[in-house]
Amino acid sequence: MQHLINRFLSYVKIDTQSNPESKTTPSTEKQWNLALELVNELKSIGLEDVTIDNHAYIMATLPSNIDKEVPTIGFISHFDTTPDFSGTNVNPQIIKNYDGKDIVLNAEKNIILSPNYFEDLLLYKGQTLITTDGTTLLGADDKAGIAEIVTAMEYLIKHPEIKHGKIRIAFTPDEEIGRGAHKFDVEKFGAKWAYTMDGSQIGELEYENFNAAGAKITVAGKSVHPGYAKGKMVNAINIANEFMSILPMEETPEHTTDREGFFHVHHMQGEIEQATFELIIRDHDREKFEERKQLLLKITEKLNSIHGNCITIDIKDQYYNMREKIEPVMYVVEIAKRAMESIGIKPIIKPIRGGTDGSQLSYMGLPCPNIFAGGHNFHGKYEYVPAESMVQAVGVIVKIAEITAAKA
């Protein structure tokens, strides 16, 4: 376990925050810092065909050690961290033998990780937790997944008695801004199916996710002296607020769960002359997803008829529910389920309230369910990961390789 912890800590201390405003891939130059380190590490542990392309996509091979035809499988994680919270100067804390009480992340700023609010902490009483210092995120999303994949490959290399087919691994940039699979070469990867190690709680096994789109609404206004503005001023801020007020208030992230979809306004800025806001649209049901996009268009049409065609809207689909592509090959989920059960983990099969690289890859011809990496409270200062969960994730990867070979 300590070897795995050390590997993980070395990754999280390298800032790899992505940037949605950038047009390059990777979206930030600093993602190369970890990418190049990973290339060297993969070579050093004995993997073959280690490559990194011009966009920082890393691939490598663990050759088959069995004398029969076995499907090539893959494991994938991303090395960028979210732009939602700082990933600079990550200073992890190690809490050994967690006692089930409050954890002081930062005494000076009174930042407390408490089981009274984050009740999942109590699942890990007695275990070793890795937390933030309260000033940054941790980066378990998804550097825990990378550490687990690398450690599993290293374990298989050192234990040739475990029989497995050819295994391909890949690490990608820019997953957090929805571009992790955009330049992924599925043909070059060459796997029949794969798994992203990008889930949360131990036991999670997911093969359905949101249908997702993003929308940007721009309101053009007219600024006039407020003392003489009657019938002349068009206040873009007010119209933007009017648009948002029409959206169903109960259909937001803080009011929905399970398969319930939502609208989520996440950025806005404005002056009288121009206001813009951005939101995401999410729904597991494809028909309801399309209805949500139509609602935005109808609101735009209605307000334009009132305020004189001052609103423009740009809606772009981001990814779709991978369930449609996984259900015809459900054996890939069953293998992962069996792998978990064989090492004493109870599978938690549920829909993802989000997306992974796997959702896009599944539509690119690479069926790709998602498996837990162990972390909790992603994208913020309360993020943590139990080291024992990471060890178990390594075990799941090894077992999937072993079961796939045995079934063949």
C-alpha cells in the first residue's frame, strides 16, 4: 500500500489543471509535466510500445503471457484536474487509522472535513485517508486511477504466474473539460473493450451516464442614461435574469438525484450592453434530454418576441448515455462485477451523474464501462481517497485481466 501511496502522491503534486477557454490539446502546457513523467515511468516498469502523441495521449502495452487467443482489453484514466478549483501546490495529508471524527484540513482557515456533513467518511473508519490541506483539490480524480493502473501493470509484470492476454493502457488530457476522448485514436489503441478507472466510492461499477449538452446565451442590450431610459434602455442583465427565472427551479443539481436530469447555470457575466451566461443540460433519458434543449430554444423565442430579438443561443451536445452501446456487450460489465466479487467487494451498479471518457469512447467503437478509483468529494477542498480503496482497485484490474484470460 505504501508503494501505491507514494506513487499517487508524486502525481498529485504536479499541477495539471485543464482550461476550457483554451483551443489547444492539451488545453494547458503544464499537463505535459505529468504526461512526460508517466511515459518514463511506464518504460521503467517494463511496459512495451510506450507512446505519447502530439496531443499528450499516452498509450502502452503489457503483452500477453498466455498461449491462446485472448481479447485485448484496456484500462484508461485522465491526468488533468478540474478548472473548478485550484490544483496548484497540492499538499496532501495522510490520516492513518481514521477514528471517525472531524478532520482538521486547515486550522488557520477553519476548514473541517466532517462525517456530520460527509457521512461516507464513516465507511472508512480505521483506514488510511489521503486528504487535502484545505486550500486545493487533491487530484484523486483521476490520478488515483492512473496510480492504480500503473501499479496493477507493475504487479502483473512481477507475477507472471497470473495469466492474462494483451492489455493496453491509456492516459488522456482534458477529460475534465469534456475533451478527453476527442483525439483518442481508438484504432491505434486496439482493444476490444476497456474500462475507465474514474469512479468514486469503492465498488462503483457504471455503464450508464448523462446525455450532456452545453449552452451559451448572449443578450445584447442598449445603454441609455437611467434618468431618460423609459422606452429606450434594454438592460441585458435584467433579461438574462428573466431567462434564468423561467428555468424550472427544482431541476437543478442541488435538487435532483439518481436519474433525474437538470439545468445548471455555472458562469455568468454582464453589463447593460451585454450579458452572457453558460449552463449545462443533463438527462439520462434521451427523449427528456432533447426536450430540455427545446425548452431553452422556446424561452429564447419567447423573450426575443418581447424584447426585440436581443438573445442568441448556442447549444452543443457534449456526450451521450453509454448504456446504448454497453447493453449489447453486457459481458464486459459482468467480468468487472465478477472481478469485484472474487476479492470481496460488493458491486454498486448505478448511473453516473456525470460523464467519463468512456461515454464518448463507447460511441467511438470502444465499449468502456467505468470502475471506482476510490476518491470522494471531487472538484474541491474536501476531496479525499482511502488508500485501501486504491489497493482494492488494483486488485480489480488484476482480476479482470485474469478472468478475461480464463473465459477465453
